[in-house]
Amino acid sequence: MFNFDISLNIFIYHSLQLGIAFILSLPIALNRELEDNGAGLRTFPLVTIASCAFMLVGMDIYQGSDAEARIMYGIITGMGFIGGGAIFKDENGAKGTATAAIGISVAYSRYEIAIILSIVGFLILQFSKPFKPKS
């Protein structure tokens, strides 16, 4: 009738992956929240975790790099669509989101890429403000 089968090992692995994705999204999210620039502590972690989760599910269900590439393409397309809707233009410039790659990198256990993306994203957002032309 109803089959509910959870592997504790997979549950722990996926929880760790999603936790890592969440933690790596926080520097960018905190910067955006403190700067009061559109998306912040809610949006960035959700985008990162959702991207990671989609890849983890896809990697478990579908076999082969072709299927995984289609899932990744869907995530990238979806983030572009959401990003297009989340990029706001006002008198201070444009604001938007871009953390899906962190989630995808964590899903593939490419932590070095995810860490670099997190650090570089934070540094650019934190220290590039003085170089932006004033409008």
C-alpha cells in the first residue's frame, strides 16, 4: 500500500550537502541584506539550497551525464528567468541574484569551486562599491 523507505546514509549525506550550500551562501546573503540591496538573507540561501537539491535529486534518479546536464541546464535557465525578474533598476542602479552555481557545485562535491564562488562573490559585492560610478 504505502512504501516509505529512507536510507539513513543518503539522508545524512544530503543534509550535509544542503547545509554546506546554505553556509556558503551566507556571506553573499549577509552582504546584500546589510546593504539593503533587494534579495538578501531569504533569497540567496533558498536559491542555493534549491539548486543543490535539484541536482542531488537528479543525480540520484537519473543516470548519466546527459540527464544531469539537462537538469543543470534547467536550473541555469530557471535562475536566469528568476534573476531577470529579480533584477530591479532604480536610481541607485541594478540589483539581482546569482548563487545557483554554488548549490550545483556542492551537489557535485566540488567544494573548492563552491568555496571560491562564495568568497569571490562576497568580495566583489563587499569591495566593488567604491569603483561603481555615481549616477
